[in-house]
Amino acid sequence: MRKILGLLLAMVLVITPITHSFAEAKSNLIYLTLEELAAFDGKDGAKAYIAVDGNIYDVSAIPAWQAGEHNGAKAGSDISEEIAKAPHQTSKLDGLTVIGKVVNSMTMDELAKHTGKDGAKAYIAVNGLVYDVSAIAAWQNGEHNGLIAGTDASDAILNAPHGLGILEKLTVVAKIIQADDSAASSAQDESNSSLDEKPFNLFEGIKAIKNRPFEFEDYKGKNLLVSFWTTWCPYCIKEMPDFVKFKNEYPDDVEILMVHVPSDSKIEDAKKMMEEKSFTNLTLLEDDMTYAQAFGIQGFPTNFIFDKEGYLVSAGYALTYDQLLKVFQDKNLITQ
């Protein structure tokens, strides 16, 4: 079972764009790049976050920030300079809780340079976050227990005893992003090519999973778009109108399953948000981490497309209407 789902995860790993990491180390802090932070501007239903000296604060509940800005400072941005110039400076932050950290972005090619050798720092990636292991004695030669610095160590760390505890002691220095759109496109082609050679079947693959929170079998006989998401992910919300449009145009060709993952987010919030935004033709399902862990979900959103027989035809992250349509056309999943 682990081998099968490991293959599924590997196919997703090659097409990693900017997404919210599923790994929330250090007491559930979130890690955002400045580009990601910009999505939390306090407008159109988005939460209002600000960054000060590398820390991220949620100011959504503060009346003065209801419009997404306050005294010239805008939510979704780094306002360190504005705070430094303000009277009483950081006392303005009293009472606010640090919910996250601002980090840089890094490609897998850039990560590969941090091998811990020839004076380079030793970094490893776990669930889309990059950790600095340079100061750990066991990593002084750039290797530890078969792991190599400069690579993705997600599977080994998360399956190791006390793996998450190890991450708690490390510093997050960056998030993994794709190099560029063309690289992602190329990786998608390679991924889909490997799918044709060794197709993963959803209905067969999940049989070994015990205590399943819901049954994918209930939707057998339909093409499925399975989207793992959470309410605090703006990229998840952004793609849903395109899903609604696609479902409206091709109601008989697809069932869209929105699998809500309880990562600092409650199913009640998900239901309310989808109702308020009229995303009611999408099927909301509640995971209890069982499927998220089995599928090796590393970031949000993560999308899988399966044909009517349950064979995986595409795996990736955020989708637009045009991308979704292309997959369905290329794989002959549309009948009209």
C-alpha cells in the first residue's frame, strides 16, 4: 500500500508550484512567502495578515483593519517600516499572536546546492518546507542515516520515529516552489507519461486503508476531480469558481469532490464558506487526516483526476478552468 501511494506522491512532487505547505512546524505556525502573503489582503472574504520583522500577524478581527488597510498600511504586506516609524512602534502589536513566519522561496535546483559540503549550508526539504540542518553534528558531512542534504527528505523524516519532533527543533528557511511554468509543464507531461505506464487505481489503492472517513466507491462510475484543500488557503478558494463553472458546463462528465483537510480549519467553516460563495454544486467531504496522510499531501490545493474506472490520469496542484478542460479533452473524458 505504501509503495503504491508513494508512487502517487512522487508524481505530484515533480510539479510543485507555490502553495501552502501542509507541514506546519513549530506549534502550527504557517510559512508564507511575500507573494503568498499578498493574498491575505482582507478583501473579498480573505483574512487580513500583516508581516512585521519576519513575523506574521492576523489582524482580521481588528475593526480598524476591516477594509484591509489602516493608517496607510495595507494588509497582505510587510509593514515593518510603517511600524518602525509609528509612535510607540511595536507596542502596536501588543495583544496580537504570531501565527506564522515570512520565508523566502526556493526551487529544487537551488536546494540541490545546499549539500553541506565545500562550505555550503546543509538544507533538506520536508513537505515543501526547507530546513537548515547545518548546525546538527550528525549532518556535518552532508549526510545522515542515508539521507543526503540538498534533497527532499519528506518520506524518510515523516516515517521516522519522532520525525515531527525533529522538525520542531529546526529552522525553516524557505519554501519549495517550481522554477517556472515551462518546467512545471514539462514535469506534468513526464508525470502523465508515467501514469500511462503504471496507472494508479483509486478504488484498488485505498482498500488497505482502515477506518476510512468516507468512501470513494460511492462515486464509482464517474470521472472524479479530487481536491484536497483547507479554508485558510487562498489558492484553494481561487480555483473553486473555475470548478463550479466546469461542473455547470459538464455536469454528466465529472464529480468534483472537495476533500476538506482539518489543518487549523473546521468543516463547519468550510460548509459556511462554500454556501456563502455559492459553491454548492461541488461535493464537500470531510477528511480526518486519514486520506491526506495516505496520499502524502504536501501542500494545498492538491488535485487528482481519475477516470470512471478509477485510474489516475492527472496529478498536480492549483488548477484553472482551461487546464482542467485540457486534461479532460486530452484524456477523452468529455462526452459532449
